[in-house]
Amino acid sequence: MNAPRVDVYLTHDHADRSLRADALRGLTSSPKWLPPKWFYDKRGSDLFEEITRLPEYYPTRAERSILDAYAGDIARRTGVHTLVELGSGSSDKTRLLLDALQGEGSLREFVPLDVSETALRDAVEALHTDYPALGLHGVVGDFTEHLGHIPGQAPRMVVFLGGTIGNFFPKERATFLGDLHNTLEPGEWFLLGVDLVKDPAALVPAYDDAAGVTAEFNRNVLAVLNRELSGDFDLPNYRHVAVWDAENEWIEMRLRATAAATVTLADLDLQIELAAGEEIRTEISSKFRREGIERELTAAGFSPDSWWTDPEGRFALSLARAT
């Protein structure tokens, strides 16, 4: 059995420093904002897992159906020796690709990258049990900072699933795609999961479910600030809002103050005022059209290769090659 390896590129205080910087910058801006990565403490991650099982939340099921149908095609098309997953989490859906690539006989190593060392080590341990002959090389890092540390024997394929690319603003996407291209050698592969533009009647409920799970997930970011920065947000005072921005073709999640509030984050020596009805943007989730995302990939130096969707055309996997 190959012993797994885990490289850690984050300092012990990385999360604390990042949270402090984001909270200070976002909550003193106008309008106020917070990055969505701070949803995902243990409670937030559990809530998101619950969201993925809700009837309104189609992306996870749609993406899995594409992998179920086309993982074999992807494996035959790419024949890679190393599979890299950005923001890997539990690597649940990625097992479909691992199985297909092993079936083709090409795969030698899997490289999951995640910011959570605990989650990554748990995932690597589970994968080592289920794939004892596969080389495992975990990377604890931030995919906006540590792409240059991605190991692996060429040819490699980087996968970025779940529609997470949609959380970037367009300029951030361009920077990320350019950095990723510069990390890869010509001929190496990139498999990207993107949520597609569709009727807002289907989109909005996926971010505002009837059971209120997404609302609790959204407010959890304030619980993180209260715990980590000695804050005093009164969570019931903030209503979850999800709106479709037709011009930018993205969903925005916001928290709306139902009453005026003065909030203190003691660890930042920061006091902020919120008016009744004032909103804090907590996430954007861009939706894509094929021609748009392929244009962005081409601009970053990739050559679009293949495109697969679920039967209802809700979600897509885009396969591109570094040039």
C-alpha cells in the first residue's frame, strides 16, 4: 500500500488573519459584504450537505448525473496519470472519475487540495482505505494562492466541480483561470463544473428553499464572526434574501437587517451601524452560457475540448486543454 502524503502550505493563523482582513474590509464597505468562504465552519459544512439533498437544490444532483453518464468518456479522452481536485472536501463525486480513470489503467495519483487540514486528512484517510493502490498526495492550501504547489506526474487533469467558479467576480475568474493555466503544462487538462443560466423560477428556490435551510446557512456566517471575532450580531435580526441579477446573470445572497443595529466586533475594535433594511452581500453565484465560459477559458490560454450537460440542461461540465 502506498502511504498517503499531505503537504501543508497554510500557516496556523492563516484563517484567523484572513477572516480579520475580510471582515474589516467587507463590513466597512458600502454596500457591506462578506466572502462566502466563511460559511463553512463545521456547522456551515453540515448545513450545506443538507442543502445538497433538498428538492430545490438541483446542482449537486445534476452534476453527479453528468459524471455518472460521462466519467468513462472523460477518462478515455484524457488518460491522465494525476487527477487534481480543487476545493476537494470529501471528494464524493470525484470518486466517479477515480473509478473511471482506474478502469482505463492510466491513473497513478490523486491530489486533493482544500483549505481545511482536518477535512483533507479525513478525506485522504477514507480514500486510502477505498483506493489502497492509488497514490494520494493531499495539499492543504488555498486555490487562489497555492496553485503553483500542485504536484503530480504529467499528464494531469485539474477538476473544479460544484459550480464554485461562480463565486468569483468576472475579474477574479480571469485571474484564477490565468493562474491555473500558468500552472499547467501544454496539453494538460481542466475539467470545470458550471451552473447554467435558466429560468429564475428554478434558480431562486435553489438558494431560498421552503424549509429555510439556506437561510440558516446564510446566517451562519454571522455566527462565525460572533465566535471568532467576539461579535454580537443578533442572528434573528437578519433575514435571508436571494435575488436574481438578470444583468450580471448571477444569484446574490444577502442578509437584510430587519431593524437598525449597532454591532461590535471586539477583536477588531470595530463598531458598525446597520440601518433597518440594510443588506450585507454574502455570496454571488454566477450562472453561465457555453459561449461565455468557453470565451473566458480561451482568453486564459485554454482550448475548449468537450461539453456535457445533464438531460435537462441545467448544469454542465466543460473539458479544456492548456495550450
